[in-house]
Amino acid sequence: MMSAFSNLLIPAVLFFALGFIARLIKSDLRFPPDLAKILSIYLLVSIGLHGGVELARADLGEALAAVVWALLLGLLLPIIGFGLLLATRRVGPLDAAAIAAHYGSVSAGTFLTAIAFLGSQGIDYERYPLIMLAIMESPAIVVGLLLASWSRGRAAKTDPNRSAAPAERGEGHLAEILRDAFTNGSVVLLIGSMLIGAIANPKAMESLHPFTTDIFMGMLCLFLLEMGLEAGRRFADFRRVGWALVAFGLVMPLIGGVIGVLVGHLMLGFGVGGTTLVGVLGASASYIAVPPAMRLAIPEANPSFYLTLSLGVTFPFNVVFGIPIYHQLALLLAGGA
């Protein structure tokens, strides 16, 4: 138990804890408004370039398998989350659809923390999860839209007097939302940087080593410090979402993480490091790409539900407890326990 706890004592996780505690004690520590966005852009570009370099060296068949399973996870996990949320009887179908979309997408911050965790243990990992990270942003948004449309259709059938305005508003924007899902800034940065890393001259890419590698962990620490501040700000919202939803925010990442670890080990044949990262992808919940899409597509859904769950519950749970759990499961499957 103490060994597992010591694995959390890496600078990235400790900076997240510092931000969280600073907000709880009402410190005046604040980030400049645009700095968090700059850090996000840097981290997305850096991991995209890393992924592109590895993609250029990768076996095409293995890369294609990673893409296919990324798509399947992005489609399956929101459906599981939607069913669990309806079973709680604490939210309506439209809120459930919006929340579920977040849990089928991914959190780059959680993924980067997992990379830091593996680095602290000296564990290598396959680079295909970097490709999966870029792929998994969009499918869950599409599934969330389809679930919302299905929910509206059912409501219209059971209540003929129900106003059609919300449904028409959401469906009228369907093409726009789908386009936005695939042209979202984080998706464009990840895929674009990956393509640049894949096609650029290898010698020219070496000149970017200080940018993509030497300062990476320091930038990640600053990013997680800001995320800790934001998570601490939403800590008080627990009462608003209710403990049944908080339980969902803890159980759903475990379900997604187990599915991801099984996919990484059994279907993709990754080692412990790569399997851990796929587990993290399955466990994480988006708090950057999905919220604006859901805000526009499902205006009836309560943003405090999905923002509090993804950023205030699931993100800190994964950073502190989830990543070591998925790593231990990957070790067990590999016979290394």
C-alpha cells in the first residue's frame, strides 16, 4: 500500500494537489486567463508531434488496429454511461446523453499525467495510444447527439403536447455540431501535429527536442496546477449534483478503465505501459472538447452536472487513484504482479 502511495509522489500529481488545496483554503493564487489555454495548446502540440514521429516508424497494420479500437471505445463507452445514468433515476435522458458523451471522450490532462506516472517508474510504452487519444475526441460527441435525438423522439411520442422547439433547435444544428466535433481545436491540433511529426524530416524534428521533451514535464506541472485550482473550485458543487451522480463519476471511470486495459492487453497486445495508457483513455472524461459541443447541441442539459462530474470528480479520482489502479491491472494481466 505504501509503495502504491509513493508512486503518486511525482511532481505532476503534487502540483495538482497544490492547486486543489490552494482553492480549498481560499488562496488568492490565480492563473492569467489565457495561460491555461496556452499550456493546453503546447501539451497537445507536443504529444501530437511525439505521436507523429512514432507513427512514421509504426507498422501500418498495428496502427490501423489502434484506430479501430479507439473508434469502438468512443462509441461503446457513452452508451454504457447513458444506461448507468438512467438507472440512477437522478437525471433525465437529455442530461444523461450530455454527461455520457463526456465519458466516451478523453482527457488529455489525465493521459499526460499517466505518461508522467509511467516515466517515474521507468516504464516504456507503445506510442499507438497517442494516436488513439486523437481519434477518441469526436465519436463520443456524435453518440451523445444520437442519444439526445433518440430521447427527444421518445419524449415527443409519449407527450404529444410537448413543444418541438428544443428538438428542432438541436436537430437544426446537427450538421454544424458534427462538423464542429471533427474540427474542434484540440482535435485539429492533435491530428495536425501528428501529421507534421509523421512527414517532417527526421533531422529537422531533432531540433524540436528541447521544445517537445526538455520542457514538457515542467509545462505539465503548470497545467495540472491550474487543473487543481479548477477542480477545487468545483468541489462545492458535489451537493448540487447529488451523491448518486458522484458515485457515477467514480464508478464509470473504473468500468471504462477495465475495458480499456482489456482492449490494450487482449486485443492490441500492448505491454504494461501501453495497456495502462489505453486503460486511462477508457477511464477519462473530457472537460475541454465536449462541454462546448454539448452546450450548443443539447441546451436543455445542465452544464453544472457534466462539468462537475468530469472535472470535479472523475479527473481528480483518476489522477490520484485511477492511474495506479489501471497500472496494477495491466501488471496482473501481464503476469508481472
